[in-house]
Amino acid sequence: MKAKELKKKYIKFFKEKGHAIIESASLIPDNDPTVLFTTAGMHPLVPFLVGQPHPLGKRIVDAQRCIRTQDIDEVGDDIHTTFFEMLGNWSLGDYFKKEAIEWSYEFLTSKKWLGLDSKRISITCFKGDKDAPKDNEASEIWKSVGIPNERIAFLGKKDNWWGPAGETGPCGPDTEMFYWSPNNIPAPKKFNPEDKRWVEIWNDVFMQYNKTKEGKFEPLKQKNVDTGMGLERVAMVLQGKTDLFEIELFKPIINKIKTISGKDITKANKQSFRIITDHTKAATFILGDERGVPPSNLDQGYILRRYIRRSLRHLRLLGVDLLSMDTTVELAKVVIEIYKEDYPLLKQKKDFIFDELKKEEDKFQKTLDKGLKEFRKMVDKDSQITAKEAFLLYQSYGFPIEMIEELAKEKNVPIDTKGFNKEFQKHQELSRKGAEQRFKGGLSEASEITSKLHTATHILGEAIRSVLKNPDIKQKGSNITSERLRYDFNFDRKLTEEELKAIEDEVNNIIKQSIEIKKQEMPTEKAIKSGAQAEFGTKYPPKVWVYQIGNYTKDICMGPHASNTSELGKFKIIKEESSSAGIRRIKAILE
Ligand code: SER
């Protein structure tokens, strides 16, 4: 069974169980400032997991594209990638453990659905600790559907607990399903979670607690189910394979790398093949997202840059002459071909994707040459690479450390890797501190702040149209962290100081009027006809909410929002700049 059919079946199964279908949200989340990318299907649903009703009801099913950069070091083995699609079914305060587990089992094993061999399934459940009891409830349900005792293992928080990503927020025990992947070896009677041949394929999370600022786990008012099935991994076991990169979502990329490099896969170069495959796919999806960003030295843009540069380095390791063609562009073409039906936006944004990849290739090419020159000078000077020199190559020329080591090895000169790592950690620590600062507070607190920033974003959009006297100005992107809002809109010149001041004053004037924010549910078409503003490129579900701030604004939005403008405090623009051709960007805060 191909991944495409699996996706269809999953959606159909849960539709029959009363779930409403939603589209994959952007890879760049706006409802959850605790993560840079959507790492699981739950991030776009956070407002609904903490109590806001979803316009489509309490049962949701989706296929969400995800990026998990924390798994980057695992890429190279048979089953890890940083980009993947996650199939998920959701209970927003509706069904709980019994239905979730029984449906998981039915979908996996029923001949009508996946028809996987129940004798090759094993389960892990939460073993209990000071915060929450052992999840006997889950294991009993597994036994009742036919999983024997010796195929159920109990593990701690590290393995069988989900969330929260920040310090506070909804979380709970989970139960994971594993499948014995080798076809030619019978599954052992007793389950050993350490044996890597048991591949994790699905995770049912029971969100029943809220972690408080004091570190307590209080029962949630609304108990949710959040499940996540790895699309690629399940397709892999359905196809009787043990190597993820053999399935149709990867194979054409692998084949293209073979053609470009003229190399076959060997034990020594396998990791390079897999890294290039995963990273160019992730890069294509980041660029081709509705909130797509170009490579930069900040946040998502920096991750994107590293994806591209790391791919280029591994292409070089495979002996590819980077000057001979735009290799990442060639690979992105293959990625788009694989996904063009499920993600048509990739095709629509292909020029942007190719341009940015090409620019980044050229840029790295330049620093690469300069860096190589610098490297030769270092070697000529005293036949070694000191920690400081290695760090310079890393920081100023964008060389990954592995590349510096590789170069030193070629020249047969020693390199102070230990010293470099120290420098590197110092630097890492600084950036990690930065990251923690951004994420501090966690989800519950963050959601209060982001609600206000959301509301401010709506007012800002209207204030821009009003001050610039141009009703055709539209939102071209928005991003909210717990510190600031960022708003992109179409306009062809820099705004003057006076205009910025006038926009700021208008927003503050609306805030001061203490206007109540009204929410109304309606069919999407009707909402658009009624003149509600919609974000460019966003696919909305058939029913949406329209938020109205007096007679001032009317926007389609999934929220969350403040209930009265008076809650917002003082609005302040901190930056106005160009974001790309014809698009301006405003960053603002609430004081
Ligand atoms: N949030 C859980 C996971 O990502 C289930 O969707 O594994």
C-alpha cells in the first residue's frame, strides 16, 4: 500500500467514526510560540486542546506535515527523518482511552483497513511516577483487544508522556504502538523496547493533566486524545520494508542523488544519501509553505540555511561538483513532483523555492571559496588548526565542524576539536539561553499573551489600510511569539515616520475605546462574501469563525483572541522593514 492510499484510508476510517477533516496547517505555527516548527499535529490545535471550542466539533482527523529538528542527529539510520507527515485523530473533550485504543487496534489490524499482523504488534504504557499513576487503564484496554501481557511494556516519562513543550500546559501519559519490521524473522514472544527492529508507528496521547507554573499536574477540565501516526513508517511496514528511504516518498530523491553524483549507495556513503534526501525535502517544504521564509540567520530561516548547507556539504562528500549545476534545485524539483497533488502550494511557489535555493547555493559557494582560502592560510602558518581558527571557519564562513575536520584530515594537519567544542558550546549556550527566554512561561501563559497579540494584529491590519488609504492592502503573513507580533502586507515603499505614528495612534485609539470582541461561526463562503478579511494562501475548513471588533474589523480567524480591546495595554511599533519584493513587515509589541 502506497502512502497516499494509507492517508486516504486513515481519513476515511475516522470520518466514519464521526471525525471532521481539517487540512494540514502551516509548518510555521502561530498558535504556539513554544516551538519554531510544527513538530506534531497538536501544535495547530493548541487553542482547542485548552478549551476553546472547535468550529467543526469535538472529533477531528488530519494529516499534518511536521518538522522535528531535534531528531537531526538520528538522520542516517533506517527510520529517522526530520520532515514527516503525521496522521492524527483528535478528541477535544469527547471520547477517551477506550475508543482511542480500540480504534487504533481496529484500524491497524482489521482486514478492511490496514490488515497488519496483530502478532507483530507491541505496546508501551506509562509506568507511573510521583506526578501521575501507572496507566493500568490503557494496558487493560490493550489486553481486552487481544494484546498479550508479554507484549506490553511500562516505561517512564521520557518514553510515555507527551508535553508540554514549554513549562506549562496540557499533557498526559501516552501509549505507543510498535511493529516488528523484519519479514523474514518471526517476532519474539516477549517485547523488548530496546530492540530497534520494533518500529514505533503510532502514539495515542491522553491529555488529562495541566502542568502548572509550580510544577504541579492538575487534572484538565477537558480530557483530550491526541494521536500521531507516522505516515512514512506505516507505509514502510505495509510495504514489507525495513528501510524508510525505500518507499515512494523518498526513493525518487535517492535515485536523483545517484544520477547527480554518479554513485551507488555504499555502507560508507549511505548517511550522506539519507541526510541530503531528508534535508532537501524539509528545505523545499519550508520555502513552499504558506508562511514560507527565505534562508537567514534567524529562527526558521537559520534552520533552513543549515538544511541547505548541510545538504551541499554531503553532496560534495559524494563527489558532486557544486559549480556544475544547482543541485538542490534539481532535488527540489523531485520533491515537488512527489508531493504536488497533496500540497499544490509547492508547485505554485516553485519559482520562490528555486530562486532561494539557488541564491543560498551561490552564497555558500562564495563563503566556501573564501573559507577554503582562509583555511589554507591557517595551515601554511603553523601546520595546525587551533580552536579559534576552527571557530572562525564555522562562524564567519558557515563551515560545519564535520567539514573542517574533513579538510584537516585531507591536509594531514591536527585540529583542536576539543577546544573548538568548548568555543562552540559557549556560543551554543548563549543561543540556548536566547531560546529559553523566548519560550519561557510555557503554553498556558503564552496563550494569554498571544491572544492579545492576535487581536492587536487584526486592529493593526485595519489601521494600515486606513492610514495608507488603500483597501487593497492584505495580510501576507503573520507570526506571533510570546514577545511580539510580526505582520506582512503588500505595499511598495517604506512607510514614513508620520505614517507609522498615525498607525500606532489609531491602534491605541481603538484599544482605548474598550470594544468587545465578538465571535460568530459561519460557513467559509458566507464569511468571505460578508467582507471578512482572510489570510492569503491559507486553506480554511468549511466552517470558520469571524471575529469582529465593533465596526472596525472583521476577520476570518481560528483565534484565540482577547475578549475586550481594553485588555491589550499599549501598542508600539518597534520595526518597519522590507520582507521581500513588494511586501513590508511590521514588528510590534504590547506594553
Ligand atoms: N503528540 C503526539 C506525538 O507527536 C501524538 O500526536 O507523538
